[in-house]
Amino acid sequence: MLKKLLSKPKSKKKKETASSALPTLDRLHEDELEAELEDLEEEELENELPEPPQRTSMEPSARVTTSQPANDLAELTKLQAEMAL
């Protein structure tokens, strides 16, 4: 093949070299288009998906205070005083 290329006129060599490179260029162009299509499809999918729910804390928004233990202690003290009589 090298002998064939060397024996042909230079203009013909250039044409053959250029035409043999075209499939490679076409493949590169096709790969770029496929990558761009994948990006667009991924972006479209992201736009279609609903937003994830906002994570909420398990902590109450306000501190809950109860005076129940204090009331129980006061009642117990009162009962003990009554029984001591």
C-alpha cells in the first residue's frame, strides 16, 4: 500500500489521505452529538423529577416543659405530712 501511495501523484495522495480521515472525523462528530444528547436527556429527566421533600428536624420547635414531676413531688410531700399526723 505504501508503494501505491508513493507512486501516485501528490494531489491524489492528499485526496486519499483526506478521504480516509473522514470516517474518523465522522465518528468523532457522532460521539460529540451522542454525548450532547445524553446531557440533554439527563437535564430533561432532572426537570421532570419532583423535588425531594425538605428534611425536617425531629426536635420540637419549642421546648416542651411540664411541671408534672414538680406537682407530683408537692402532692407526695403533702400526703406524707398528713399521714404523719
